[in-house]
Amino acid sequence: MRLPRRAALGLLPLLLLLPPAPEAAKKPTPCQRCRGLVDKFNQGLVDTAKKNFGGGNTAWEEKTLSKYESSEIRLLEILEGLCESSDFECNQMLEAQEEHLEAWWLQLKNEYPDLFEWFCVKTLKVCCSPGTYGPDCLACQGGSQRPCSGNGHCSGDGSRQGDGSCRCHVGYQGPLCTDCMDGYFSSLRNETHSVCTVRTGLSGSYIPCRLSLGRWRGMGHAWIWNTHTQPGYSSRVWIAARLCLPACDEACKTCSGPTNRDCGECQVGWVLDEGACVDVDECAAETPPCSAAQFCKNANGSYTCEECDSSCVGCTGEGPGNCKECIPGYAREHGQCADVDECSLAEKACVRKNENCYNTPGSYVCVCPDGFEETEDACVPPAEAEATEEESLTQLPAHEDL
């Protein structure tokens, strides 16, 4: 098969466009597998809660065979439904730990009613209790009762992994998540609690804020456990605090209220215009921020550079309909760059006799039919090729007279 130079170059994009091999799914940790098994066991308890022995005489059966709710028959029904037949890891774990589950069911569940705590934490030691982490189940930063002051997530919480450090919710920062980020204000801070707030603009009042999800939500209540002491007695009381989300508008770095007109300073990617922080359209700049093979997409406070369609030489947007020009082997058709079928053109792309033409994206290939032999200017059938060979052998070379 002869592959023209143009055709060979045309096949290169095909190789580049082949999808990468899928990344192997992340395997669950031993704690996740154990927790999953316990969750399925607990669901089995729910599913069998109203069952009985099914023999038709429940009263006699329970008098003779003991209560169904604590029977080995019920345990067997639960165990049989724990793992799908295709779930190798679940079945492997169940086979290895079935005796432990049987022992808990028949002897220990009254003493240890929490199966997860007994099975995963104390027996297999693959998980930790909530608020603790790591191989030795140490207390998280801020203590196991309120890790990260209730304003963040403890790394490794409930597992034998992690380092116990705090990953703070939006609006909070610091080792224990007790400090407020820019745009959030502290309205309550004592030995046990820190609440970040935003000014509402009504009589200078403040509304406590917890998590920021990027949009304002309706007012609710957040309950904060605090210690209240007066002369003569000491008691604990609940303090109700109103809840709002988030603190500042996304355009603001600092603010005194919820809109982009309340900014004290604009975020990067925003600019003050007529008293409000507005988005800078980087894509409209005189010098485009993206390369010639990309197009610019503006976003709030930023922009992204997206790759042009593979059929384009430069583009103004997504897809083959936004090409500035088409790559060789493509032509504009119905407003977008489409592959040219060189094999269907009036002027033949493959010029050798008997040669077949096959179109490819952006190019074409020329191939001799099966059984034909390839020569410089033709695809020769086997019989003709043999005849040509014999004829060339019988011809005597010319001799010059001496």
C-alpha cells in the first residue's frame, strides 16, 4: 500500500484524538468497606423487622424456636443479602468476618448495640469513632466533641487515616477555624464558639453566617450551645442565632453588605464602575489573552481559554461552526468546516490504474485491491504481473558491435 505524504499527515490527528485509557477507579479504604458492610447489615435489620418464621403458626414457632427477631434464621437472611454476587471484595470480607458478626448477633449486641463501633472500631480496628483520626484514633483539633470548633472538617475524621488538621468551611480560617476570612465579621467569640457575620445594613445589626454556598438563602436559625452563669446558679442554655449565606457578594474582597455596591474593595477580576464592582471582560481586551488555537470564555472575575475544534485554523467560539479558517482537507459547508471527500471529486485523487481510494478525516489513502501487485504506476492483477515478469526474462540484452 502506498500512503501519500498528505494522507500520512492526515492520519496524525486521528492518533492524537484517541481517548486516553480510563483511570482505574479508586478502591475503597478498609474503613469504607467495613462501614458499607455495616450499613447493609443495618438495612437488613430494617427489611426483616416485620418478618417471622413463615411457617403459618408464628406463636408456636416462637415458643419452640425462640423469637424470630433474635434468631439465627433472621441473621442468615440478613447475611445472604449483604453482598452482590459480583462484589468480590464484599464477599471476601463477609467470608472472613462472618464469625464476628454471628458472635455479635448471638452474644454481644445487647452489650454493644452500635454494630459499627463494636465491629469496625473496636474489633477490626479499621475505623475510628467520630471526632478522632489516625492509627491510634486521636482526638481531632479542637477536641472530639466539636472538631475544628464546629466550623470545619477534621482530616481523617472517623478513619485510621489523616493528620487531624482542620479544613475550614468557607468564611473561616485558622488552625481551629475560629478566625474569619476577608468579607466575614466576628459577632460571637468565646472559649468554645466563633461565629462569623455580615452586616445587613439595617441599623448596623449583624447576622451570624456559617457556610457560604455562593448564593443568598432565606433566613433560618442556628443553635449555639453556650454556658451561661449568673450569681447563685450555673446552667447551660441554647442561644438562637439567625443564619445567612454568604457574607459578601462574589465581586467584593471586603464589604459592608450583601450586594456588589457594598464592596469596600473589589476582588481580582472585578473593577469599580459607578459605585459597584463589576466583572472585567478579559476576552474583550485589545490583545486577546488566549493563543491563536484557542478561544476566550469570560467568567465572573476571570476567564478560560478553550481549545478550538480540530477542524479549525483559529476560531471565535466552540465547534466547527466558529472556525476562522478550515485546516487542509476540510472546507466550509453549511456554515461550518466539514471533511472534504477527496475520493468523490471529479479529479481523481488516486491516479494509478485499478487503485482504490479511501476517504479519511482531513485526508485520504490509496490502496491496491487484495491480490493485486503494486508497481510504480499501476495495481497489476496477478496473471498480468506474472506475464510481465516472464516477458522481461525472455528479452535478451542488446549488444554493441565490437
